[in-house]
Amino acid sequence: MAKASETGLTAQRLLKRLALPAPVLRLEGAGGTAPAGPVTDPRQRLEAARRLLAQLAAGTPDVDEAVVDRIIRDAEEALRKLDGDGEQAELRTGEILGLEAVIESDGSRPVLFVQDGTIDLQTPELNEGLGTYWREDAGRHLKNIERVVASVGAVQLPAFNNKRFGTAFVIAPGLVMTNRHVLEEAAQLVGGVWKWKYVVEVDFRGEYQRTEEHRFPLGEVLFTGPDAIERRVDFSHLDIAIIRVGGDQGKLPPPLTFERSVERVAVRAGPQPPIYVVGFPAQPFIQPPVQPPIQPPIQPDDVGQAPPQAGHEYEEVLERLYRKRYGSKRWSPGLVDAGAGQLAEDERGWIMSHDASTLAGNSGSCVVDFGETGERVVGLHFGGRPRVENWAHVVAALQHPLSGVEGIEWVEGPVETTTETISDNPECRAPSSTG
């Protein structure tokens, strides 16, 4: 069972993750509806997760389907406790992991492969169960989504069978942005100059079940955050790198635009801001912070010092079920949980958290507005804890450190400050809550 001091925090986090996406609120009309209970449609979510997990297990020889059944049973018990006791619910480790598996698998945060430069609006992930809540916005913003995914590439090592270990995206003519911790995996700082240890490329295709490539060599490192990351998360460190791209610049995808206002991802009263992430999840190598803003439900065991905790096999099963998703370009929507300065440990005011399904990778992925524009970059993903939360730098909060980088296009547009959509036309905007 989780420690008593963590019980309320764990239950609170799970209840928050059980919330339905913001599009539900918009689709229910301007008149609004009565708030739902703490656990929304638990049977629907359990059944959706059961179907997906069973389907994955059937096609994965090294997964015991009996363990999948236990995951569902533990999740069901966790939901029963949360419905009855709310934030005071006392959950066993297996129940916590089981419920997190359901949240990951129930379709409320779908994960779509990018193929042929687009996402499939007819895929079951957007047309069945909870995934339908993203369908309208995905269709409305499809052209902008296609523009974004074209400018996102995989960071890879040609000498190692094109092993992918991060994501980068075009931010200005000839320049891409990724994380400093991605850079540190393939380069070292010598006398104030970054030297590549290997030939490194960025491939702007990298699609699932597709062979087409669009590769460019990475060259001079123009800018990084000043502090070494060294595979650790520290909210006071700027985990960013800007790198010049070689090759035929005329064939490089166009730069993405950056959101200038931090209010775009601020979490206020009303629906949380919707976003989506485009990237190439790889096997994780960055570690959680020693004292994270929110303690995870369990800590990794010290090797050789303690037996595995109850429920650990669930993590192994989920890894096997989802591992085929690593390495290919993916699109995943979600909600902002906290904006710049809204996390307790974000003293620099440049971190956001979001709940899009990034599994265990996506370092260097772009986080994109999914509300007003569908194409404006609002964040640079750098880390997180699988099935718990994800962290990104808020790009609008980085305008000063990035002021010396030429060619970045900063744009500021209307920000939704009520539960109603605000039009680009000032005369058509919904009245604010202040009148």
C-alpha cells in the first residue's frame, strides 16, 4: 500500500487523470452541464481498456493474459475506492498501477502513428469510445497538424543502424531545437565548443511501416542551456539545444511558429488548455528528479537490496505491449495540467506539465496548441514519468534566453479566457467574465 503521507496526493493525481478531455465541455454547449462525479464513466473506461489490452496481449507472445486480467481487476477495485473515499482512498501499489494502465489504455489520450505526412481521422482511436472527444478538433486543425508533423524529425545515429534517441523540430531557417540532454548523448563540450562523438542526423520522415527518409546532418551547436543535464531532471536547468542543420537547405521543412504569450498554456478556471505532442518516443534514458514535484506512487527498488514491489509485473507487461510504438513518429493529444510558474518547484517560471501519452520518451518533441491555432509551438518536451505526468519548457517564457537566435517567428493571438471559444475576429469574441 502507498505510504499514508502519499495517499491523498496519489488519489488526487489519479482523480485528475480520470478527467475527460476539454472538448467534452465545448461539445456540451454554451449553456453548460452539471459537473460529473469524481470518476467519469468508470465502466466505459474499464471496458475500453480491457478490449485494447486484450487485443495487444493476443498479439504479444511473451505477455501472460492472466496478468492483463489482474490489471483490470485491480483497476476496478481502485475505481471503487476512489468513488467511495475520493482523495482519502487508500490504494495498494497494484491498484495504482492497474488504474494507471487503464488510464493509458482507455482511449481518452489516444496515440496515433503519423503515416504519409498525416494522421488518419478514420482510425478507431478517434472514432470509438473516449477518443471521439478529440475527433472534431483533429479534423478542424488537420492541415495545420500536417504542417507541424512535416517539420518534426528523429535524431538518429547512422553508424548504429539509425538508432533514434530523441526528437528535433525546425524553428528557423537551417535550425532545429531539441533537448540539451539529447545533445549530451552524442556530443561533448570541449573548450567551450560542442564536438560530436558520432555522425548524427535528423530524419523528418521516420514513419511507422514506411521506408521513405528525409535526412539531414546535424552540424554546429549554436545555443544550449548553461547547465549540464546529465540524465537528470532539474526544473532550474534549461534543457534546450539549438543546432544548425547541414545539407540542401532548400529541401528542409519550414520552421514552426512559436507562441509569444505564456497565457496560452495557463491553467485557469474552466477547461484545461488542449495541446498535442509530435515526436519519436525512444527507450528512456533520463531519470526522474530526486525530489520530484509530485512523488510517484512507487520508487524503483535498489538492485539487490529489496524484492520487487507488488504490481511490478504490470510495468513489465505494459512495456511489452507498447514497445512496438517506440521509434516512429507519433501524434498524441492531451491537456495542460499546469502552466508556467504553476508547479511548486518551477521557480524560474518556465515549466509546464501535460498529460498527453508520451509513454517513456519523446525527448525534444514539440508541444503544440490544440485550441486556437492547432499549429503554434507552446512547449519543448523534456521529461516526465510514464503514466503520471510530462514536463516541457514553456517557449513563451524563453524569449529572453532565445533573443540572440535569429529567425524564430514569435506570434501572439487571442487566448481563450472563458469556457467558450474566442474568435480571431475581435467583434465576434465571447464576452469575458469581467464584462
